[in-house]
Amino acid sequence: MSILSRSRSIPSSLRGRAISKRSVALHSFIFLTAAVSVAMGAYTYSAFGMPELWPLAILAAMATLSYRLREPDVGSRIGFSFNSIILLAAGVIVGPFGAWFVGTVSMATDRGRLRLQTTFNVAMTGIIGAVGALAYLAAGGERQLESMHGVLTITHSVGVPILIADVVGCLTNALLLAGVIHFYQGVPFTIMVRRVLSGSGWAYVGYGIIGFLFVVLWFPAQLGPFSAVLVLAPLLAARWAFIQYGDELRSHERTLDTLVTALGKKEPAAIERSRRAARLSEWLAEELGLGPHQIGAVRYAGTLHEIGHLAIPARTLRRSPDLMTSQERRLLTTHGVVGARMVEGISFLDEARSGIRHQHERFDGHGGPGSLAGADIPVSARIVAVAGELTDLTQVDLPDRPLTPESAVGLLDADRGRFDPVVLDALRRVLAKHEWPPSEGADT
């Protein structure tokens, strides 16, 4: 799979240069991250020294186990492990260099990934460990915990600094992940930050609480390494909850696949159109700065924008538009309303229904089914209208040669009053970043 994709809207003489720039930017970001991580390791070692080996070994083993037991997909291209909890506790128990070492070792043991991805993961986790430990100390966190007593004292000197370190670690994680995905897939940086925070931000609140519990059991309660056994229970419970969440998201995808497959039985080309319209809808939603939840709803609407074709006779779908009767044309325009009714009752598609139903509204108000105009048209419908039309105009199975993306955008521009001009502007920017039509293995 190619890491980077070419933009079809860039002149052929400039494509190689554009790819080179994007590839150089990605590699530069990863190597800069690695350099910062190495520098932080060197600094924390010189400033704070080497911690005791036995707690360092225990925490490194726990972090490595956590990564091995991770849940690889909980949505938004983000996985989950309880590594962050261990890094947070390590920052208190073994100090900044120890936390950096624990994070680095836990990721360095993974041999199955691409070298570039492993390099980034190792560097990022080391940085998060060191930054969290330094934030703990900067917030006044106590280093000598063996003799601490009293709930208020422990809460003030350990609990509050750990929560501050937790927030700093969460933000560091979001910024680094957003950076690498921005350079890798072209997703706008701010969108990716919001997506990571919405996907894992609240989980970090729990990380801080469990990390605090871990430290309290280790030092004030004087349980030492045995505290790791007690902390494993809530950690495994948290992992179970994230697995359930990941399973729910995958069940949503299976539902979408089932619906699209059913449409494909009647109209085989619709499967590929659905895939492309979903991808373009998601790109447009990202470019327009929608929130992660909205982006998901728009992608669902793009995927199912033609599901209403199931209620239209196959002979009508196969007929050339030039040969259709007026009655057949009217019937074809109802597919949005019919499709919205078909997915009614599927709870995770509630917000996508308006995008399916109103995809044939015109921006000037002369469309249907509701004669909505301008901002009254749901944003998902305005996006799907553009994505669906560009997909139709550039589909490879057209009797005549499919239009190039540039020609298709020109036709959309010429149909004045039909499409939202803001979405059309976003379309030009998207086509300058991504290959179109997207290849089968392209990343969304």
C-alpha cells in the first residue's frame, strides 16, 4: 500500500513534485519526532538519573503487555491500550527518564509494523512518558512518597499533579498523532486533533484516576509491585469497555456493508459508487471543519446515498437518462426520500438520514423534496449532493469516457444555483490533496 496518493487535479508535470513534498514532509515530521524523543531521553537521564531497576523492569513489562493486549480499532483510525495509565504512574514511580524508557521499550518490542510507523510510535510514546513526568514535577508533584500520609496531603501533592500530567499527556498524544496523520493522509490538522480528543479525551480522565490509584497503592499503601496486580482489574475492565465500543463500531460497518451489498445485487456498479461517494463526502466534511461525529454521519450518508434505488425498477436504473420518460425521471428523483425511509429505525444512521433525504435539494431553493434553500439544507445533504454528482460524472463504467475531475468540477460550477458554492470550493481543495478516483487501497 502506498503511503501517499497523487492528486488528479495537479498537472502531470507537477505531480511528482507534489508527492515528493508530501513524502518529505511526512518523513521530516517523523524524524523530528524521533530526534525530540532522543533529546528528551538524554536530558531526563542527565537531569534526573537512572531510577531503581526493579520497578523500572516491572513497569516496562506491564507497558509491553498492555500494548500486546491493545484493542487495535476503536474508531477514527485510533487504537486503545492502557499504556497511558502505566506511563502516567511511571512518571511518578521511576521519574522522567524512567517514564521515557518505559514508553520507548513498550513500543520498540513490536516487530510486525512498517519501520517508519514503528519509529514514530516509539518516539511518540517516549515523548508522552517524559512530558507527563515533567508536567507532574512542574505542577509541584511530590517525589518522596514513601512517608506521605493523609488524604488531603496525598491528594494535593500527588493527585492534582497527576491529573495535570494526564491532561498534558493527552494533548501531547493528540498533537503528535494529528501531525503524522495530517502529513500521511492529508486530514486537516485541527480536525484530527478534535477527532483524537473526542475519541480518547474522556478516557484520559479515567487514566488519571487509575494512575493515581496505582501510585497510592505502590507508595503510601506500601504494596510496591503487588499494586500492579490490584490495578490490573480496572485496567482490564477499561479494556473490555473499549473492546465493546470497537465491536459496536464494527457492527455499524457490517450493517452498511449489508445494505450496500443488497444494492449491489440489483445494481453492481452502485457498490463502487457508494465507496467513492463515502470517501469524497468524508474528505469534504473534514475540509469544511465539521466535528468528528458529523464527519461520521456524512460518511454514512455518502455510503447510502443511493440506497433508495432498491425501490426503483432495475430497467429504469439501467436506462440512459436521455431515454427516460418524465415519469421515470420523477421516480428516480424520489430515491432520496425512499432511502431515508429505508434506514429509519437504525439508530446510528439517524443523523445520516437528512443527508440521504435532502440530497436533491437545490441551493437556490428550486429542488426537492422540501424546496429548502441555502443554510436550511442540512450540511450533510449539501456535501452528499456534490460528492454523489462528482462520483457519477467520473465513474469508470460510463458508456462514453468518464469526465476528468477538472471537467466534472466545471460542470458542477456551470449548474448555477444547484450546489453550495462553499462545498464546491472545498471540493477543489480536496481534489488538490487526494487522488481521484481513489484507488482501492487508498486511505480515507
